[in-house]
Amino acid sequence: MFTTCTYETESEDEDLIPHKEQQPATPPLIKLLRSSDWNEALNRLNSHPHEAKWIGKDGETPLHAAFVDCTEHVPLSILLGITSASCDAHILSRSMSRCTVLDYILLSLCDLIRMEYRIPLYECRLRFQVIYKLISMDSDVIGTDTLKYLFHLARLWINLLRDCSVLGSSNEVRRTKESLGNQTRFLFSVMDLILYVEKHKQVRSIDEVPFENFINRLIVARESYDYPAAILFLALEVYGHTGCNDYDQYGRTPLLHAISSEKSFIDTNDYVFLIRKILQISPGNASLPHNKSLFPLHLAIRRRFQWNTGIASIAFDYPKALTKKDPTSLLFPFMQAAASGSTLETVFELLRMNPCAAFGHGNNSQTSSYKMQQSFN
């Protein structure tokens, strides 16, 4: 537990100094941490370990104090030294003004983006190491507002990428792009880690592949957290070539998640761009079904997508789905579209791609000739 302590001052006459019992004196360790004097702070921890138990009036802990200066990287030794000396199993998840240490780190990274501070590659790796260790020691460090701060950080980063214009020599442009790329990968690593732990309540095991199901978790998170679709599109650019084929525990790929999304893309064009982006990055993705029989085309028709809002892209990506019946209604796609209240254009185009379905046959031999005809129109 944290203890409230008073500390000796440099004055020889202590009776002349009023003591405030409700406001504990700030120990030297906290001052060293706030000033990022890491060597002296480690020495102080060794000589006065009880100072690691200090807690301020607003809930500040030594860990919060260490992350005051966002431009300074906090060494892992500081994190381990404070947690060990505090003898408090819950020090990592304690809040200062409702912010856990992890929240404080994310808000500090937000400050870095506002300052347009470029984090060197080696420092990105060190900062991630600290965050990873922090979460692996206590998953409760992910508080109620952590994801909100995480996506706020992502929003600021996207805005910076949009607004960043580089003037100068080609070497300056190259160095800037490299630094932005390093920080983008760092940001996605932090997002992947936090989203994984928030879902599974533990860090990923060493046998699991980094960023596995990352795209899926991003799409699902957009159901609850408002973040720019550009974050998702950027993640697809970086990790989509492999991530688009990932099945999650519900048997869904990113394409299936995008189609079945209940609220994140309704009344916007984002879902259309997302579907097209997935199919552009991962051709043939529409051939990956849910539960071995429900194909993306079936699901899109159920969700009342129309020809120009996703159906065309999905149908051309995997035309063979036109020959397969919906596993529930046992109707071919054009029949299901008609029964679902789709537009006449949608029903007609689906039938034109596979006219044999009108006779109850699954053969889509007409599809190739239809695609050829469309190319000349």
C-alpha cells in the first residue's frame, strides 16, 4: 500500500516550517523522476526505497511522475525499480485523476504528436518495450478510458500525416518519411498490443503471430469507438496482405466483419471503400466463407447492400458464389436479393452474371462472357 510520509528539509530549524498533514511533502525521488534524472533516481530508489510508496494528493504515483516529460524515454529499469520498491501489487493500475499509468503514457504520446516530435527508431523500440512490460505485469492497467485515449492518439496521428508537408531537399523528404513510417509502425504495435490484451486479458504468447487478427479487432472496435476510417485504411496498407485472410474466433474475416458491421459504416461511404480496399489488397477474399457455407456475397445481400455499394465488387471478386445458395434460405443470390427487397438493378445484374440460376442451376458459364461484355461497355 502507498504510505503518506514527511521528509526532512534542508533547514536546520524544522519548528519554523509549518507542516500540512493533508498535503504530504514531495520526496526527492519524485523530483528526480519529474526532471528525468534517471541515474540519480535509481540511486535514490536503492537508498530510500520507501519513497516509491508515496502518493500525491491527486493520486500521483512515482510512475506517473516518471512520465511527466513526454520527450524523455523512461528506461525499463525505472519501471521495474519503482514497482519492486513499492511492494504494491496494484501500483501499475492506480489512477491519477482517473488516468492509469498507461493512460498517462498515451496522453504523453498525444503531446508528442502535437509538438510534431520525431521519435527515433531505436527509441520507438524502447518505448514499446516499456509499454509491453507494463501491460504484461498487470493487465488491469488498461482502464475504462484507455481505448478512448488510444484512438484519440490515432486520430491525432492521422491528422499529422495529412497535414505534414515537407519542404527542402530530397534527403530531407526521405528522412521525414522514414521517421513517420517508424512512428506509424510503433503506433500500430501499441494498438495491436492494447486491443489484444483488452479482449483476452493477457498478452500474446510467444507462439502467436504479431498482428494476427489486428484488422479484425480494428473493425470491431469501430463499433464502439469513433476513429477515422483512414486509420483502418492505413492498417490495411501495412498489414492487409496477410491480415485480410485472418479468421477470428467467430469465424469471420475482415471482409465479413465489414459487411456485418451494425453501426460503424451505416449512412456513410466508408464501408464501400473498405470492402473495395480489402478486395484490392487481397484478391479472392470474397471466396472465404463464414462457417464454410455463408459467403460474403450472401451476407452482403442479407444486409441489403446494393449493386453499386459493394455487391458488384464482391461478385466479381468471387463469381463462383453466384452458383451457391444461401445456406438458410436456399435461394440463389439473385433470388435472395429479390426476396430481401434489393433494387431492381441489383437483382438484374446478379441474374445477368449467372442466368442459369433462373432455371435452378448453379453453372455460371455466362460470367466470363458477361465480364468481357462489360469491358467493352
